[in-house]
Amino acid sequence: MAFDAGMLRCTLSELRKTALGARIEKVYQPERDEILLQMRSFEGGKRLLINAGSNNARIGFCEIPKENPQNPPMFCMLLRKYLQGAKLVEIEQADFDRVAFLGFDTRDEMGFECRRYLIAELMGKYSNLIFADGDKRIITVLRTTDFSFDSVRQLIPGMVYSLPSADKINPRYITQEDFLSLIENAPRERACDKLIVSSFMGVAPVVAREIVYRATGHTDTPVGYCFADDLWREFERFQSILNSEDFSPCLILNGEEIVEYSFLPIDQYGSYERRDFESAGALLDAYFASRDNKQRVHQRASDILKLLTNAEARIRKKLELQRTELSECDEGEKYRKYGDLITANLYRLPQKTSIAELEDYEEMDEEGNCPTLRIELDSRLSPSANAQRFYKKYAKTKTARVELARQIELGEGELEYIYTVFEALTRAESPADLMEIRDELYRSGYASRMKSYASHKQKAPVVMQFVTPDGMRVLCGKNNLQNEYITHKLAEKHDYWFHARQTPGSHVLLVTEGREPTDLDFTTAAEIAAHYSKAEGANIGVDYLLARHIKKPAGSKPGFVIYHTNWTAYVTPDAEKIAAMRVK
């Protein structure tokens, strides 16, 4: 769902209660379209995130760690110049649109007190961030828009800021009479939720469906089958939530999949789980944490994804050709038979013949009858030379069978390795993780396909760390280099090693430090290994054994190991429980 005007009103209400009067300590720009304001208020330190991206536009308090670039963009530098040390004194929403005004008391270049505005337009692909002076004259803008982009409204430094045009009704102020008139004049076959979305500004489809569901028991009820008074009663309740700012942020989940979020309770999904939150910031963190990470990895790792995708396609095509050639090796026995039959009938065959019709003694039936086999010969060669030609073809197929089997095994191994790198990309959390994956690919022989990449001195990887309920440390790798580091550098002889059975995943190490792990320690480590693997569902098999029994074959790819004496546990990982145990 999109970040609608109701959700914006919910987050701004939270900001007014806790952030008004806060002093801005730091300004960061973790992503190209994202600003993070570190502020200090009477309630302590807060981090305000403003995202103006096309997919994840939002504003609210954020607890998710963000990694900042070494060289901040010019937009960030200008905000630092004006906002560091400024006080947040104004938080307003433009009418009921997805536009927020944050007013700051600060000082200008001459040291005089002045007002500055940070304006956040959170409207999907049209999202933007504008920094303006006290008269709303634009100082700078994240994405400038001129006449070539918008002939009605331009966002250019020096121009006075104007709001986007709105031709819909503000739902906060509509009266019962006007609402009933709107319903009465609407086409009877039109869905009520579509009517609400198209008529009122800032109302998301999920909110419109919820209003209709509470009034009629269905989400897609047409206007002709809806009682207008019942629809107004529920709309008025929605209106009351907005005007009284009595919000109830919630998240809708289907198992572990997040379906929707909203600022009011959502009941239309029936058996789906509804999780309520005390604050809008916590709700947004829960919803956008994984989405932000996936989007960030996809942007920063586009070169790796392209390299891996091309490599996968190349290997698959090569394997398909090799398997076809291997199936053709079955013709070898036919060539041997041709050679044997020609050799056995040399006295009967004339010189320089192109066809030989011979009895196939290998196919003799019970009565001693043999079928006639028609063999095409090279008329330029003698029968003896033709026999030798078939024997050579037979020898080639025998050699090819062995070599092709070896090449197919190597190709399947490389394809399996590619899948482990794909899996590692899903666990990458920072630019450092992506750099480790690039370095791994460089070391694995993909340097020729990685443009402008140069090898550099490798630092010790920073692996994930967890603490079990019984107090034991668990280490988990996010990519093959970290897996090798855990398994072959950090592991002691009494530590236990875990890995999801027969599927790409992380190497997990239960650090015993000379103590005997409890059953809960083993189960927890196995759940972490299952969670950070490609396996899905319940009862995931996890192999575990003492780390000293893990072996790495000479010349194998990073992260590849072999083992023989192991136990297997079957566990069902809980993502929230695992996240709560993580300490680094």
C-alpha cells in the first residue's frame, strides 16, 4: 500500500507530541532520495527519516541503522549548513494532501534569526524534498522540475513554492448532506470503494475498502447495493479518527508475509493476523525494513546481479549442449558394431562401394535368423579403411563420454556456486557486504567480467552475531567469504558447525568456549542456520557436527566444504525470535 494522507497525519501527530522544540544535531543522507535528521529533545535522542523515493516514500521516526556514504551529496551539505543546530518549531500537513511542512528556527549567513522550511512531498513517483526560506522561496530541491517535466508547477531554486493542484474533496470536512448527495448521484454499478478513492483526496484503496467492508460486510459492494446511511456512519467514524487524531497503527500479515499497513484497525482480511503498534514509527520500521534493504541491494548490486545472471545463462546453455553431446555418445556402440561387421565381412565386400548390407549376428533370433543391417560407407575408402573410421568414432565417443561427464560435473558445481552468491546477495546489509561479494567473485575468476574493479587489501569480515537464551554466542556468515572466515579461521575444535541440508545457506558456528551446549543452544543455532538459507517452510533439515570435522577440498570455490559424520535436526525458524537474539 502507498503512504497515504491519513498515514502522514498519523506520523505528523506523533512528531508534534515528541519532536517539537527538538534541536537538530546531525544531518545525513544515507541514500540518494533519503534524509535522516538526528535530533535531541526532552525525551532524548530521536532519528527522523524522510524518504522521497518512488517506492518507499514516507516520514517518521526510525530505529533502523543506516550506513552513510563517505562523501555526502551537495543536498545534504546544504542542509547541514542551515539545519545543524536549528530547532524544529513547526509541523504541518498541507490540507489533507501528502505534503508535510517542517519549520525550523535557525540563523542566516549574517547570524540573524530566521525560519527555514523542509517540505516533503510524499506522492509516489512524484515524491520530492524541497528546502525553502521563511517566505517559502525555494533554496534547493532534491529533484528539480522545469517546464519540460511539468507545464503547470515548476520546482526550481529561486521560485516561490506552490502546492500541487488538488481537484478532490477533503474528507475531513465533508458534511452528511454532501456525502449522501455524492452517493445518490453516482452510477449504481460503480464499486463504493472506487468511488471513495476517486472522490476524496488522500484516501488509500485499503482504507476505502475498510470503510465499505464495515458498512456492508464486503469490500467490493456496488453503489446500488449499499445503504447510504450505513456508508456515511462508517465514513464519519473514519473522519472522526482523522480530526481527533486517535490513530491505531496496525500491520496485516499472512504468515510471515506483510500484506498491508494502516493508521486505523483493518478487519477486511478475515483470518490474516493483525499486529497493532504503539507508534507509527515502529510500524513503518517493521514494514519498510526488508523492503528498503532489498531495494538498496538491488540498486547497489546491479553490476553483481547482471554478472551472475549472465553467468547463470551461460553455464545453463553450456550444460544443455554438453548433455546433448553426452546423449549422442550412445551412438558409440553402433559405430563399434559397424566396424566389427565390416571387418568380419571384408572378403565379401567389393572395393569402393558406398553401401554394405550385412547380417547383424548380435540380433539373431531363436531360429538363427539375422536381420540385415544397411551400413553407409565412404566410397573413396576401402572396406578396411571404413571399418577403421568407425572404430575411431567409437574411440572418440568413449573419450568424450568421460570428458563430458567431468565437464558437466564442473558446470553443475559452478552453477551451484552461483546460486550461493545469489543467496548471499539477499542477506547483504551494507556496502561492505557487497564489496566482500565483489572481492569473492574476483578471487573466483570473474575479474575479466567485472569492469573497473581492482583487488584491494582485504579486511577481516564482520559477521552476524547472536546470543542464545542460555547465553552462548552464535556466529553466522552473510556471504561465502564470511562463511570461510567463520569455518576456517574462527572455529575452535570444540565448536559446533551448522548448515541447512542440501541447500545454499549460511555457515553457522555455535561457540562453546569449552562449555557443554544445552539442547536449547543446539536448537537455536539450527534455527538460525535454517532461517539464513534458501530453504522455506516448516521442518527444515539442518546438518550439524563438530567444526574440526569440516574439510575444504583443495582448489574449491569460497565457502565450499565437505563433511561425512554429522547429525541432522529438523527445525521451524521464527524470524522475529531470531532478530531479537541478534546483537551485531
